[in-house]
Amino acid sequence: MPKAIWKGSISFGLVNIPVKVYSGIGQAGVKFTSLCPYCKKPIRHKRWCDNCKKEIRFEDLLKGFKVGEEYVILKKEELERIKARLKTTKTIEIYEFVDLAQIDPIFYETFYYLVPEETGIKAYSLFAEALRLTNKAALGKVVMRNKEYLVALRTYKKGITMHVLHYLDEIRDVEEIEELKGLVTIGEQELNLALALIDKLSAEKFDPAKFKDEYKEAVKKLIESKLKGEEIKEEEEKEEEKKAVSLMEALKESLEKVKVKT
């Protein structure tokens, strides 16, 4: 059973809904432990000061913000006072509602599940149903782990999810990417072939169950083989001979292959 990582309330207008926050992301991939190459035991990462030539305890660390060649020291009590003054420290403060389609996916970072405390079940149920019927997201802010996050609350299946959004100044301007300045106009014939290929490869809906992490599965299989003491045989990959083709030829060949499969 996962543990709640935050407790507080959703607040909009005079409505207050007590909630708990659970992480929405489970462990992904294969977790490795860094080992010593000589004794094969786990290594320990030290907090080492090159100037004092000694290890520093975690509880003795200071937070510093670099300005030029100097550091402005920020005390833990000073940061705690800032948090205490913010309403969003214990409240997901809702500021406005927007259509879900108005939030560009580029702003999404990660998400959490919001669940009601016992005293807030009715208000939570009402809020979820209102969001569902209007197909809107509630935009707000909340402080978690020493940062005030911009969040969007939306319905998902039975409940409500809280999506952390990037602030605008965190998004790199696409105009900074030099290579995108050299894009060209595409001919009508090539565009029609591309559209036909997309149409052939299109699915009616997104089914995440169709996609697996093949790298993770292969690593797990390798680990199982090593545990059994089995000999690891390297499989030779047969490289397909690639011939240089034009964009037009590549589109036509791709379309023909898709037609054969379907």
C-alpha cells in the first residue's frame, strides 16, 4: 500500500476539500546498484569538501545561491518562514478553470493521484463530477518539497489527478534551436503519400498495453540467466542492406509494406 506524500486541501471559492496526495508513477526500468570493481560491494557516496579535505554530515550542510563568485547563504529557518507565509503550503489553491485542450502537452511534467479524506468525500465527489461534465482542468498552485508548483487538476477514471506543469519560463523557446530554422516547403505529392502512410498506421484509440519496455525485459532475462549460471551467448544481428533512396521512394515503399501487412 503506497503512502501519502502530502496532506492538505483543495480550495476554490469558499469550498474546501481535505485530500491526500499519492505518487502516480511507480518504479520504472531496472534499478542498478553501483558496486566497487574490486570487492563487488556497494559503494557509498560521500559529501566531500575539497577545500576542507573532509566529509560533511548531511545535517550540517548549508544552502547557498551563487552570485558571481560568492554564495548567499540561506538558513533553513528563513526558507521555512517563507513557506509558512504561503497559503499553498497546506492548500492546493485553485485560481481558474480552463478547457483541457487549452493545456499544451509540453507543459506536463509528472502527475499524482488526489484522494479524499473521510470528511471530504461528498465535496470531492461533487468536484470530480463537475470537472468531468465540463471537461475542464482546475489550475492552481501548491508547495511540495520546497517548491511551489503550478498544477492542473483533472478527472481520471474514478478520481482526480494532479498534474505538475512547467512554468512558462522553464520552457525553452523553440526559436533557440538553430536546426529548425532551415525547414523547407514540402511538395504536394510527397505530402499526400505521408498522409496516406499516417492514415494506414493510425489506430482508433491509444492502447498503452500494446507497448512494452523491451530493454527492461531483456535486462531482466539477462539477470535471470546469470542467476542460473547459464552461459550467455551473443546473438549475431543480421544487418539489412540499406540502399540510398529518395524521400519519395521511401514513402512509396513504406506505404506498400503497410498495405501488404494489412
